[in-house]
Amino acid sequence: MKQNDSLRAIIWRDNALHLLDQRYLPHQQTYLELLQAKETADAIRDMVVRGAPAIGITAAYGVVLAARAAYAKNAGAWREEIQADMQYLAQSRPTAVNLFWALKRMEALFPSLEGDPEAALVAEAGRIHQEDIEANYQMGLLGEAYIPKDTAVITHCNAGALATGGYGTALGVIRSAFSADKLSQVYADETRPWLQGARLTAWELLQDGIPVTLLSDGAAASLLRTGTVSWAIVGSDRIAGNGDVANKIGTYGLAIAAKHHGVKFMVVAPTSTIDMSLSSGEQIPIENRSKDEVLSLNGQAVAAQDADAWNPAFDVTPAALVDVIVTEKGVVEHPTAEKMAALMAK
Ligand code: MRU
């Protein structure tokens, strides 16, 4: 394991899936043991596990659990039997394309499997998991090369070990820059309404001794105005073929503020997050979550009883606001459709 890399949110052990329940961080660190595909999909929907790569890896292990049940029920027709669970997994969350990418990759194995499919599917899910960690190490190195010495950075949401197989995408670059002694400070947006920044990113960085200062999302533009920060570094849930980037709601505003103040904007994501079937970010499905996430905090109402709310979980940052997209296959500066296609052809 690399330095500053102590966290694993997804563990396959003793024939079961173990997920660190991120709903209760930072106060409680408990792992849920899952044995069924349906409860795995529910865990994704309910944010036990979240973050695009982590959702994909979890879904891959969910396919293992689905295949186990389908084979036990009808060994001769498990491929038909599994379909309802495959669909249920696919419906868990709509924006992170890693979910559909992982399901497709698992399903591609089905025709070649003979007898009990479980061992082969566990091995494939394990490969998806391990490849994600390796991609994060690689992106850490590629992204860190852009960071000069004594740099303060800002990040939004949680694109860390908790959101991936391990090490993280945006936080992977931050971990690598910290190891290279280049980081003076990490600023983390609290990330309303679910507070991934406050509850997850600050906790995750502190676990590994990386200095972090929290700020409310509304304070980010003022921080950038001070000139303290020279890079904004974020992850992504889906990148369209023209380099438009879907990420946690508030990323778009951060990118606009960064452009206005001459702060560079880096997106770090594995190629499993790139959706070349979409020509622009406008086609990315944006999840709308419950109004309660905005209207209340920790189960306590914070708004007038009859107040309405709008709660899109993600927004789209146009490619024109992005200085560099970092993937495990290489980097794309000032992304365009042509450059994205060249990257994916590698
Ligand atoms: O709603 P979430 O917590 O799943 O949203 C997560 C994000 O927006 C992350 O920034 C993104 O998935 C990249 S994770 C490496």
C-alpha cells in the first residue's frame, strides 16, 4: 500500500461484500455485510457507498451475489434468472456511468462461463476493483506533475479512497502531491446538501495526516479571490465525448469562480468514467434526490414546513472551463471532442 493510503471502503471477504457505511462517517466506522444483489443496489441508492468508481466496483460485486442466487435457484438458466437483479442494480443511481460500465463488463463474461459462475465473476469483480486502485496511483502521478511546490488546492465533494477502490482520483492527486512535499494546504468545500466534504473528505485526509481546512460552498469564490489557491481539483461522475464534466452539484460554480480568478481547474477520473456515447454534457442524466436532503439536516427540519426545494445531485461543467482532464491513460489539456477521442483510442 502507498504512503497516505490507509482507507478501503469496499472489501470482499468470506464470500460476502463489506461496505463501510458512509452515512455515519465521521462519527461511526461500521461495515455492513451484504449477501444479496438487492441489498447491494439499495446500499448504492441510499449512499452507504457513493462516488462513481466505488459505485461501479460495488455493482460488480453485486453481480456476483446476483449470480450466486440465480445459480442456486436455477442452475440451467441462471443467465435468464439473473436479469431482474441486473436491472435492479442498474436502476440504483443514474449519473455515474461507472455503474453501467461495470455491469456491462461483468455481463460480457456470462456467455463464456460454464457450470457455477461465481468463482469467475468474483475474479472479474476483483480485477475491476484492483484496476481502479492502480488507475488511481497512475493518475496521482500524472496529476501531481502539474502541481508546483508550496501549492494550496481546493476540492469539492469527496473523490477519495471512500469514493473509489482506494487512494482516490482528485484526492489521489492530492495524496501524491502531499507525498512529494508540494502541498501547503487542502481546502475542502463542505458540499451541501449531503456534506461529503465535511463528513468524508476532511475525515479521510485527516486519517492520513494531510492538512485540510473546511469552508462552506458559498465561501469558495471568496477564497479563490484571495489568490491563496492555485488549483481546483475534482473528480467526475461522467465525462461526455466533448470533455464536458458531470460532478457533484456546486462543481460548475467552482469552475466559473476558478476561471474568473485565474485558478487552474483539474478533473481526475478513470476512463471508466468517460462516456463516448454522449456528444455533450447536456445529454448526461442528472439525478434529482429527495427534497428532504435540502430541507433538513440530520433529520431536523431547517426550513419552514411548507418550503419547497430543488435538489439536483450533480451539475455539468463545460469543457471550456477545464484546464486538464487526468486519466490513467494520459492527460487531456483543454479538452475537445477530438482530443477525447484520441485519448480513448490509446
Ligand atoms: O453523490 P455522490 O457522493 O456519489 O457524488 C460523488 C461525486 O460527485 C464525486 O466527485 C465523483 O463521483 C467522483 S468520485 C472519485
